[in-house]
Amino acid sequence: MKRYVMPIACIAGLCLCSCGGNSDENPDKEIYEAVSASSFSYVSDNATGVGLVFEGPTYRIKYDEDALTAEIKMENIRFSDKMSPTSYVFSNVPFSVDSRTGTKIIDVARLTPDSDNTPVFTDVEILAQPLKKIDEVEMDGVTVSYGVNGSVSVTNVPYRAVFEGATETVNSASGSAYVSTETNYVVDIDPRTMTGVLKVNNAAFAAEMPKLGTMEFAGLAVTIVDGGYILTSDELVPSIAGTPYPRYTVTNLRMKVDLNSGSELEFTCMGVFAVDAVFEAVYTP
């Protein structure tokens, strides 16, 4: 009988749990479960490049840290308009743990469901980030991408993602540089319009910059790419607490998100400050 010894509340459909007592034979066995539900799947046809959005998929991954194997359950999965929602289970999938970050990594070239030899899942990449406190909120993150039958590529995109790392700003007029590690970024994506909103918390692009509330960059174009997405805008006026601030006009914004690796954000503020932020992981509150 399963007994949860370190439960963690699910927030926005995502949780990471530790369970003890997975079986009567081994009551001390540790099983960790990661669940990704607050997301959508982007299914791209490899031949035509045409993509379809399917909302409501759920991925449940149970990690046996003793055996270093995982069970993957995919629920409400679709790869085409003609396909009914389907569930798949994969057992004894090997995983590794990054010794530096604690990230659980599944990276498998080929998988088939337990119940059948089809469809064939290829290049399956699933990352589960350990809990981290960002702006006093504990969050983790699960990212999923894979191919199916060599015909489509699937990227599971969280509706909301949080990024933190180092933000370097170079003043093009003086040549001086300023680095902040306090700034973090939140991306919200609307898959129906393929637009995004980028929220900048604790913005600090210069030592003399006054403390502001959350800066919001709205109306960003979203392009889904294999394993991630790109946000772009030629020019925008950020808002703070609903009020536009033309003084802080942003140009040439580009954010490339790799859900399974590092991500980067670049833009120019006020025509002078060149901002470059780099991130190691994707978190979901």
C-alpha cells in the first residue's frame, strides 16, 4: 500500500511528490511522482511543418530512485484531429539524475507502450526539476517532448513558465555593464492566439534604476519550435500595474526557450540598455 511521507501540494496542475512504502515487500522504497497537467501539446507534421494545438494532456511520471527506472503515463493524448483522446503507459524507462542540479532526466531514443508495439515514440525527453523557491513561492517543473512514428513531433508547452538566472545589461552610451541575479521572468502563453505575455519581476537594468513593480510586456508573437518556443516583438511599450510607460519602450525582443536545456532573452530598453538574460531551467508555479 502506498504511503505519502512528503506530500507537496499541486499548484496549477503541477506537482512533485515523494512516496514511501510503495509495496508491502519494501515499505521504505522511495517513489517520486511528477505530474504535468497545466499545459498544451503542439503537434508538428514533420513533412509539412503544419502544427496543431491540443489542450488538456496530462503526463504522470513515477520515479523509482532505487532502480533508476520510471513509469510514464500519458493521458488525453492526441496527434491529429481525427484521433480520439488516448492514454499510454510505459514501464521500466531508465532515467538519470543530474548531480549538480538534482534534475531527473529521461532521454530515450525509442519507446513503445506496454499494451502494444505501436505507436513508436522516439527521442523522448522528459525533465523534472526539483523544488525551488522563487519570489517566496515553491515551484518545480516538468517538460516533455517526443516524436511519434517518425511522422510528427510533439512539444508539451506549459501555459505559464517561470525563469530565473543572470541578467546582464550593457549601456551602449557609456559601455558600462550591470548584472542582476534578482530579476525573474514569467511567461504566459495563449495557444488559441499564439500570443504571449512576459512579466519581469524585480527589474534591474542599471544600478541607478528605481525599483519598479512588475513590468509587463504584452502582445508577443509565439512560435513553437521543436522542444520549445520563441517569443518576439519588434517594439512594445511595457506597462506597470496597468499603466503604459513609453519611457521604457522595448525594441528587438527575442526570447528563445528550450524546454529541455538553457534559454535566453534579449531586448533593448530605452534605445540604450541592451539586456541579455540566460536561464538554465523552466519552472511552473
